[in-house]
Amino acid sequence: MPLSGFNVVDCGQAIAGPLCGTYLADLGADVVKIESPDGDVYRANRREKNGTQFNPAFEQYNRSKRSLCLDLKVDEGRALIHDLLKEADVFVQNWPPGVAERLELDYETVSELNEDIVYVHVTGYGETGPMATKPAMDTIVQHVSGLSNLMGYDDDRPPIRSQSSVADYYAACHATISALGALLERERNDSGGQKIDVSLLESLMHNMDGAFGYYHNADELPRHGGRNAFFNDDMLYGAAEASDGWICVALLLYSDRMWEACCELIGREDLLENPKYETDDGRLEDAAELSALFESWLADVPADEAVDRLNEVGIPAAHHNTVEDAANLEHVAEREVFTDLSHPQLGELTVTDTPLSLSETPTRAPEHAPVLGEHNRQILAELGVEDERIDELAAESVLSGEES
């Protein structure tokens, strides 16, 4: 595996930090997840399985790691994590600014212990700037970034949020890419470690589909997209209703090819003779009317037939799926999107497998997310801590969890 032999210390909480650690584990790194005696906040009891309370999301974001449950507020706990960091390649944390300094785990302290370490800090707004110390989480950043303003409709209903934690995911991906770049630089040029400062806000704004490009370069304030796209919310670019259910259609009226295919499909070849519609500007000016003509045709066609006919003529279309529909797609099974694993408390679990893929150096087969403190004794023994001292640390509550 690409990162076999690399060691990661992961102090992440919730999603963005832990997911960065998970991606590194997928690539073969040994990731030690450090948790307080109370555990990661995402160990919340949201559901029950096999008689045990658990949070399905925690199992997803922390697979393939080892757990060391350590009180970092006491000197003995900090000494132990310092010993781990002396041998680590990457340190990941997503505490708010100031927390690492209080725990003596800031970049300056850690880099003195290990000048080669790649230090990853993920925050809501970054380490600098007037918002740096403000509280943030994914749903907050979706609104601050302007993303929620692009979604929804111009009506009295409130702005909405994505039901995927998109800011957390983007930040985790950007943190992982940055960490891999820093490791490559270190290995290639023997240049030592460096610090990575990734924010949810910048990660999400970077991925907002050109909205800021329209704002800065076309003097245009993007509007609600509703079911379609903000750059032309009259052009069908989303959900449309067939005779027996919803499908998704990308009726790109700015494409000459798709426009011609649409006219032929719905039996309106006469529209091809209209001089106004010979250009995409003319068609987009009447996008609402032209989309409505298409939807009038679609309303009498069954969804299966509509999707097939649209794709045959080169107009992208697909069925609108529920979560259950998507989970049971034949394509998803063929691509092995999900994998089963065994958990010591929860029994059999199904998790989403890694999205990372390399043809010659396969990723790690997912392992269960660790039980709190599951690897305390194993990890400390690797540091050279004697069994008797481990027992003392547990008795002193420096260590907590299953293997204390």
C-alpha cells in the first residue's frame, strides 16, 4: 500500500479531521486515533445494533484505525502523546484555534519534538482572520459560504442545507491531498515537515460550481437554483416528472446537438426553423418556455422509457432514486461501493468502502472502527511502556476504555 510504514496520530473529532485520518489509513498508514476519556463526540448514541448503542457515521469515519484513549489534560497523558508524535509522520487535529496550544500540541511544540512531522490542522474558518475563533461546523459553514443561498427556492420557506456534510468532506479531502503533497516533498527533497492549515469555509467556497466566478467576473449575483442550476434556473437541469415518477434530466439548451435531439424527440422539429433558436442565447432567453414544452411531452411517457429514449439521443437522464434504490443498484454492487466487516460489539456492519483507487497498489481492506481504548495496551507496549506502568496509568485514569 502507498503509505505502508507511515504513522499517523489522529486527534480528530466528528467528521473532517477523522475522515482525513481514514483516507490515510485507506492508503496503508497506521493511524492511531487519540480520544479523551469521554470519546469522540461522534460516538453519540444515535441508534442501537446488537444490543449496543452506536452512531453509524462514527463507524464510517473511523474505520481501519487503532484507538488510544488518553487524558491529554494531565502531564502523563501529554507525555505519552509526545512520545507517539516523536515517531509519527503525520499529526491530524481539528480543534478550534487555541486548543492545541493549551494542550501543548501546537505546531511549534510538536515540530520541536519531530522536525519531520506533517502537521494537519482543519478548522471552520482557518487559523487566521477575524472569524478564526468563531464556532463553526458543517451546517454553519454551508450558510456562511453562500451555498445554502444557492439552494432552495424564492419563496417563504427557509434556506436549506445539503443533507451531506459537504464542507466536512471537502475539507477532509483537501487536508489529505495537502498531507500527501507534504509527505512527497519531505521524502523527495529531505526537506522536513511542515504545517497544513485547511478550513471548511475555503474548502466549500472552492467547490461551489463557479458561483464566485460569476460574481467576480460577470458582475452577476447568483440566484437560487431550485431544482435546476443557479446560472439559469429556467433551464431544466434537474428533476422532471414522467408519467409514473421522477427522473433527472440535463436539458442543456446551450448545446446545438441536444437542442436538435430534443426537438426531434418531442415532435417539434418546427422549432428548428425559428431563427431565434439558432443560437444558444436565443434558446436560453426562452428557457422556461422550452423546458415547459419538453416537460409536457415527458408527462405522458413512463420513466423507464423516458430515460432510455433520452440517453439514446444524447440527452443525459437518469432515474431519481431513494437512498434504498441507490443502495441496491446493480452498478453499485458491481463497483463494490459497500463492504461488510465484523465489529466486536455491533456484529456485522456494512460500510461504504474507500473511494480511493489505485491499480497497482491496492488500498487497505476496511477494518472496523475501534472500540474506545481498544488498543491502549498494544500501542503503549510498542512505545516500550511496561505492563505494570500501563496498569498504573489506567488506575490513575490517564488511560480509559476497553483495554485499560
